Amino acid sequence: MTSDYTISHRAYTDADYQIVIDFLGVLLNEDPENHNWLPGRFEYAEYLISPLFKERGLPDWKETIHLWFDGEKLIGMVNSENPDANTYIQILPSYQFLTEELIDWAENSLVIADWDNITPRLAVWANDSDVNRQTILNKRGFRRTEQEDYIQRQLIPDNFTAPELPDGYQYSSFANGLDFNSRTEVTALAFGDEVPLSESIYEVVRSAPNYRPELDIAVVDTKNKAIAVATFWLDETNRLAYLEPVATRPEYHGKGFAKKLLHHGMYKLKERGIDNVYVGAHAGVRLFYMSCGFREAKMNQMWEKWYPQKS
């Protein structure tokens, strides 16, 4: 079948960043039903996850990325995110016949003992409607797990208005005086990170092509202490934004600040002509985002395979 194609594959390099961003944009339009990464998610991982892991002496996430080409055209990619056993396979619809080749590469290259530090495993994500991938995974000894991951989407209506905050609180952003240490403290507390993001990491974040400080927003109190924070990553080509991360100080959970903040961010996006917002949601936060008006667009299921321990 591949005789009519010129298929090659190689490791990702920093010079490939823009072609990957363009590829994910094409996937969004050509394969909208599948659970592929959005360009904003890749940008977030490139400009925050990768430098963060380097700073903390962890393996570089980018070392897990492998690209497939037909001639000069990027047609598929395999990547992790942390890196860990979670593996994402993304491929243009007209090249689905290469799916098993990409899975085979992942089995030979990305298996890792990340669960108990003893037993190697690989976890490949498959859209709930992708029968072809599920069949291949089942044939290769993978088994579907209970773990699910959702892409949720909200269409911002034309009459969207910014919600008001209670007395003593206001909206802020890195464009108008948001305190850096307070903002990064919130994400550290929310995600159980003992060390907040450093200023040097955020210098890298600020250099991202689609990062906008006015969309790195927060609810703050009268002392400029951040209560809830969120960052919207622009994709003006596709008129959408990707939301990552969202966090609230633990003592303020359930008080509605994060919901108001997200709606404030959507109001700012609508002013820019952005119509859609996407967010990745695992089971623990799925209902929260639905309460904010998001609806499920796509659902991924984890397929897992365990391997013999190496002697």
C-alpha cells in the first residue's frame, strides 16, 4: 500500500515546532471527531513543560516526539507529555494505514516502568469512535482501562458578558500588575507541586508565539493575592483558544471564583474575535467545566499493556 508514498520517520527537533503546530491545525479541521492535541496544548508543553522538566533534572518531554513524513509533508506523530507511559498517536485521516507502524514504534521506544518503577508498561490513548485503532491495540495485547480523558468545548455567544465579582475582589493579569509569586503559588498549591514555577521558566513561557500576558489572568483580593488563575493560549488561525492551566487556592474551592474567572477570560477572547474555547478534562474536573458551559466534544480511552520485567 505504501508504494505510492514516500514514507520516512525521524525524531523531533526544535526546528520542527511550526510544522507540528500547522499539522495539529490541519488535524483539527480534517479529523474533528478524533481526540488529537490542539496547537495550544503543544505550545504549552513546548514552552512550559519542556523547560520545567529540564530545570528540575527530569527527562525532556521532547525526546518522546517522533514524526512521520510523506516526502516533505508531516502526516503523523507519536509523543508523550511528561514523559511517562501515556502515549498519543496523531495521524492524518488519509494515512490511517500507518497506525500500526506508529504503535509499533511506540512499543519499541516509549515503554517505561513509570507506575511502580519495576514493571514496564505503555498506555496508548484511543478515541471512543476510532474502531481501527482499538482493533489494532486489542490485537497487540492492549486492554482498555477505565481511564477516560475528555476534550470539552464552549462556543462563546455574541452577547457574552463579563461577570461581576464580590466586593473586595477584582480581575487582574500579567498585563496589569498581577504578582508573579502569588500567581505561581496558586498553581503549585492546586497541583501539589512543592516548588512553584520559577521566573526563569516563565521567561520561556512569555516567549511563546501565542502567549498573551493579558490572557494570563487571575482573581485577586485587595492585597493583590491571587485566588484563582487561568491561562488562555490563542490560536488565531483557527479562531479558538486552549485553556491550560486552571487553578484555585484550596481554601477558596467551591466559592465560584474559577467559574467567574473563566467567563471573564471568554469575554476577553470574544473581544478578540475568538469564538471557541477548548479544555482537556479528566474525570475529576469534568463536571466543573460542564457547569461553566463547556460540552464534551471528544473522548479518549486509555489502552494499556504491561511487559515482562527486565532482568
